[in-house]
Amino acid sequence: MNADPPIPLPAALTGRSALLDDLRAELGRRPSVVVITGEAGVGKSPLVRELLTRTRSSDAPALTARCRQSDAPFPYAPLIEALSLCRPPPGDLPAVTGALRGLLPELADLLPPAPPPADDPRAGQHRVLRALCALTASLGRVVLVVEDLQWADESTVAFLRAVVADPPPDLGLVLTARSHTVPRTDVQGGDGLPFPLHPPAHVVVAERHLAPLSVAETGAMAAGLLGARAVPEKFADRLHRWTGGLPYVIEEVLRGWPDTAACPAGTTGEPEPPLPASARRVVVERLRRLPSDARRVVAAAAVLGDPAPVHLLGAVAGLDEQETRRALAAALKEGVVRAADGTYAFPYGLARRAAYEAVAEPERPVLHLRAARALTRHGGGSFPLVRVAEHYRRAGLRTQAVRCLEAAADRAARGGDAGTATARYLDALRGGPSAVVRDRVALKLARVALNARTGPQVPAALREVLAQSSMGPGPSGEIRLLLGLLLRNQSGSGLEALEEIARAVPDLLAVSTGQAARALAIIAIPSLKGWPVGEHRRLLAEAERLLPQVDEEDLRSAVLANRATALALMGDPSAWDAVADLPEAITVEAAARVHANLAGAATALGHPERARAFQARAWQAVRTNHAPYLEAFVETTDMLAAFTSGRWAGLLERAERAEEQYQDVPDFHAEALLVCGLLRLHSKGQTDVARRLLDRAVRTTALDTGIVLTSAAAAVVRVHLAADRPAQAAQAAEGVLHHVRRTGAWVWATALAPPAVQALIRDGRDGEAHRLVAELADGIARRDAPAARAALLTCRALLTATTGPQAGASGSDALYAAAADAWTALERPYEAAYVREAWGLRLLAAGAAGGRTVLHEAIAAYQDIDAVWDVLRCQRGLREHGQVTVRRPGALGYGDHLSPRERAVARLASLGLSNREIARELVLSHRTVEHHVARALRKLGLSSRTEIGSQLGP
């Protein structure tokens, strides 16, 4: 037997489906009393309307009576309005109902004659009560709804009390009342019903208290109102805080949303929505009903903003404790505030805004000053400095506000929270401090911002201070040095950063040899976009010359750490002695920074064991200190090491998370983009996506210590070679090779040199290939760079293709074998497989024995690291040389739908590429592409490839 399909609910009833089903069942059992309570705006009336829609039938009418707030209510007014619409059966009404003729002229033709007037007014009132009960009973199977019982007059309460005590057998009674908490309906005067609920045992009673919506339900309601499938979780959370999860307020807020077709972004910086006039009216009406002291306490709560205890509210309101508690009781009764864990606050953010706007403008600064002083007085030694600063600011006391913000930043810096400290120092500078305070705060900001992920605000603020300041050479030199470091590490301004630090050196020399040596050691660290390596060596020598004159241990440590980093990145054999010279007692931040730098250098140079040891120490340092910049530094270094060593499982997801998180630090963002692009290419075969990611990485990186530019260019060269575009492959390498030649940083050409040599050879430029290999050999001579030497072996093996068969195969085989072994020893499985692929193809092209075996070894190695694109390229090479590959069983069937490969082929065909061009792009045979195009046309029901674009979809 099939169940009834679920009934779709309006957005305003999100999360109430199960409750409606429950109440519908309860109301169907007669006599029944359904009580629904909840605070204003929680959705009691919409719920009742939907309940009546589901239960209404021709033989079971529904009457709705709504109580209204009034200083002089008319007796039975809501009941009379509801019963005036009923049509009782003629002739069966008891004589007592004639007492209603004067009250219900609409039913005069149905009611019995009016009885004679009663001598006692109380008897007359009782007669009307009996008549209303009798008329209700005569209606048979009816649903009577009485809403907003908190405003019911005494006569209506008496009627309901009588009906509940002895209900007609076919009556369904639905009562709603405002209640901020789950009410006690069995006692007199509780929050909720104005009378105790004591029905007979045979009466079905259902009591339900409507709670506000959860965050998830708020998001679902918003999606329904905006006509979207879903809204972002951040937006749902913010909307819930704005509205308290009250459906009425949610609907009012979103009613004025600027674009109901668009899904709100929900970003952290998004401003609050305008306060709906209807929501403001609700709060203001409640405030008007409060006594004077209660309004003062509510104003104090609005100014404080956060939940506050009694003594704090009293201090801001200017009331003693007893007066404050009485005032809070009145505010709680009206639902203006809520109590939780000994504190009091507004039920939702917009209610607080409405209450704050109701405070007269001249009174606000006075209340904010009281709040600042009360928080300081009652907060002890750890009072909320940022909140106090904001109160001082709104009270017009700028100096005190800046002092509190600086103290808050100092507290965060002492606790290792660089991000919070940076934000607070920036706030202090924006507060308009005096020149002395401005210069002091700027120096603190520059020092702490190095370990935070700051964005462009900090460099802009420091530049402004430097432009305005008349500070001495020491502070200005240090700020300029730190500004340069920020530009270098976080803002993507490579050469500009180096020049800024260089400008700081003369100022620093005037006051501190240690600071000057530190600055020189920093700009001695080489990069592909920086100065020639020789210039960096000169700067390092200057720093080393000053080092004996540096007495400060922290500055000596900084110079020694940068010296070790610079030497390691240059591949200088003395680098490891420099590492041994590092002092044991360096700060946690310095330890994380230097060991991450050394781990990256060791990975690039080809020292995997050293890289692991350095990386472990970097992670250890980061885990003991909350520094977002350093965490990002160590994470991206670790990801690059994982890619280099072939640990690709789960790495793409990790890199994509990093790409999203580190967008405010260019070099880290570039490294995450690089890993994403390389994995999209090699493990997914998505050449177009990969090239876009790699291009973004190249454009994003600031200085690049030999990783991003070379690795991205090498990948693009391989893409062009796989598509048989050697000229474009060679061109893709030229720009980065220019950087290598300009800087002399040949130890960083490891990734690029082999594919660049291969591209030049296949483009018929043998002479250039030989010159490139000679440059590489000369550039890495006397360098401690095992990976560069393995790349040199690979290049020399590739060059054997230019010497012809007369040179003999044995020398070529020996070079290829030596290169493959070298890469294997360095724990670089991808490069080892790449060498075997080139070796196997060389053997197959020469018709020599063993080519198939070597190429299958390459395929197996690629498969071990999930390099799918490279496996396909090898298999195509086998096919082109007449070698048959066996497809693994169990291929997935797609029926009439396009397979991923068919879709990729169809998309390229729709762009106008020929079958041969598609084959080169996707590393497929020409015949395979023909088959894919034919199948795609058949499945799409098309006769021409020119029609594919309109049918393919996204």
C-alpha cells in the first residue's frame, strides 16, 4: 500500500512538517484541545493556518477568534467576531442562545427569541456565557481557534475555562499564546495561558511549544524564500544571529533582499541588512509597554551589546541591584530580553539594533562611557579591552580608545596570536593616535605582522606612517626593514621588497649593527625574480663582515638563520656547516621559519633525508605557536615535498584546501596552485585545467626560490611535447631559462632542463640543446645539488639522440641507467619514470631490444604514483611503435551517456580542433579520436560536429 506523498510546506513553515502531522492526528480525535505557545514571530499563526488547511472539510468548519491588546476590551469580542460567521442548524438551538441576539445580529433569523432581561447583572453575564457554550456545542464537528490568549479579556477567559472543563463531544479547540519559554499550563498565571488547563480525562490534549529555527533550518527557509537550492552556511549562520531563527523576522529581512535570484555570499565582511520597519515596530511597541526603569535597563543592554549580568546592567543604567532586577523581570515578561546563565541579552541581533536606535542620540555617549568604566571596574585584570575601546570611541574619547586597543594587541602578541595582535594594532592606528603613539604602535605592528597573514592593509598603514613620521633612523629603519619583509613574504612585491630593505640599511647602520646585518642577510637570500646570485653573495659577505660586531643574541640568531638559508638555496657546500652554527636557543617563530626554508631547499637540491629532518623540526615549532603565516609556510613546504617524492594520495584535496586558504599570501598561494596544477595534469589528465592553474601560479608568485617558475614551465613543456608541438614547447621554456641565466641560479633548473633539452632536440635545434646542457654543467659545478646533477645526467642521456647510431647504444644506455638510478636514489619516482620513458622510446625508435620492457617499467612506475596522464602517453608510444597494450577488464559502461573521454573529445571538437589536433592534446591515437567523435555524435543525435557545442552543456 503506497503512503500519501508529503505535502509541500511554505518556506515560513520550514522545520514544522513533523509537528503538523502530529497535531493533525491529535486534532482529529474529539473532543480535543491543542495548545501552541511560543514567542512573537516564531510562527504560531502560520502553523495554525496550515493545520486548518489540512483538517478543514465541508462537515467540519473552522472558526478563528483573535484576541487583541486593549486597555478597555469588550467582553467576548474575539468570540463574537468568530461566531458571527457560523451558521448553526435552524430549529435545534437551546432557548438560552436567544441571549445572543443583541450580540450576534447576523444570526437573528436563526436564534430563539431573546429571554427577558435578568434582574441581576451577574446573572445576565452568566446567561451570555451559557448561551455561547450552547451555541458552540450546537455547531457539531467544528474547530474553534482562539489566538493570542495573552491578551484575552476576562469574559473570553471564562468562556474558554468553561469549554475546557466540559467540552462538546465534537469540538476541536486550538489555543495559541505568546510564551518565551515552555509554559506551565497547569498553573494559574504562568507564562502562557491565562488560566490553568484542567480538562476531563477523556479529552485529548496536545501542548506544543514552538522553538526558533536552528541554523540549518534558517538556511533552508532562506533558500526557499530566495528561490535558491541552498544558501552558504556562513550566510545561514549570520542570518540566524540577525534574526534569532524567528520565521517572521527572517521573512521580513529577506523580503527586502536586493536580489532574490542571487544566493548571498555570506562572507565575514558582509554588513548587516537594513532593520525592517516591521521588526522595529515590534520592539518599539514592547518598549512602550515597559516601565521607566525597565526601559533604562534595556537601553543599557543595547549599549553593552553582549550578554551582561545584573550588576553590569545596573551600573550602566544607573540603578541599584533591586531596581535592576525588577526592571529585568518586566523586560523578560514582555520578551524584550532573555536570561541565560546569569546574564541577560536580546533574543536576536536585529532586536538589539532596534532597541539601540530607540535610545536618544544625546544619551548614547553617556551610556557608552558608563559601559567602558563599568567593564573596566568589574573586569578585574582581564577586562575586555576591545569592547572597552569601542565604548570609549563611541563616547568620543579617542585617546582612551587607542590606549585600550594597543593594550589588547600587546596582550594578543604576548599570547602568540599574531593575527589578532595585527588587527588590533591596525585598529589603533586608524583611531587617530598622537604622533608619539602612532610611531610606537607602527613599530609593534611591523614586528608582529610578519607572523600573521595580513593582506595589503599592513603595508599601506606602515607606508603612511613612514610618510608622516619624523622618527629617528633606528625606528624608521626597522619599520622599513619589516615593511620590506612583509612585501617580500606576503604581498607579492618581489623586487620592490628587496629595494625597500636595501633602503633601510643606511638608517640601521647608524643605530644598530645587528639590525643592519640582519637586513643584509635577508636580502642575501636569492630568488629567480631577484638580483643575480653574485649580488646576493656580495650582500651575504657584507652581513658576515658585520656579524662579529653583533652582540644581541636574537639578531645574531636571525643573521645566522638567514645565512644558512641563503647558502642552502644557492647550493653552497658550506650550507650544512652554517646550519650546524645555528644556536640552539632560537625563538619558536625563528625555528619554524628557518627549518621550513631549509626543508624546502633540501627538497629542491636533492637531500631527502635532510629535508625530512628539517620539516619535522618546522612542524614541531609551529605546533607550539599559533602563527598563521608560519603554519601556511610549513604546510606548503610539506606539500611540495610530498609531490616531489611521489606521495600523491590525497595530495590534490590537501592542495585545493591550501589554495583556498592561502590566497592572501602570494608565494604560498602560488605553491598551492602549482601542486594543484601538476596533479590535475599528471593524475587527472586535465591539460586545460592544469595549464590555467599553472599560469595563475606563475602570475601569483612574488620572488620564487626556484620552485614555481621552473616546475610550471616544465609541465607546460611536457604538455606541448605530448601534443607534438616542439616549437611551442621550446618557447614555453625560454622565459624561465632567461631568469635562470640572468640570476645564475642553475641549481634551480632541475625540473626544467631535461624537458627543455628534449624540446630543443625535437624542434631540430641540437646546437642550442648542447649549449643549454653545457651551461647547466658549468652552473652547478662546485655546487652541492644532487638533483641538479641527476638532471644533468638526464640531459646528457637525451643528447645521445643527436649523435646518431654511430655512437653506439651502450653509452646511451649507460647514461639513461645512471640517470634513472640517480633519481631513484634521490626518492624522486616521477623523474626516474620519465627517464625510463625516454630511454624506452629511444630503444623502440632504434629498433633495439629491450625498449618494450623499459617502457613497461616506466608505466609501472607511473602507475605506482597514479600518474595517469603519463601512463596514457607511454601507451600511445607503444602503439606508435607497433606494440600492443592490453586494456584492463572491468571498464565502466555509460550507455547513451557520454563517457568522460567522449565528453573531452567532443568539447575539443566543438572548439574547432581537428581529430589530429585532439589526438595530440589528449595523448590519443588519431583512430581512437575518430571513434570517440563518432560515438559522441550518435549519442547526442547529431549529424555534424559543428552542432556539438549547443548540445554538450556545461
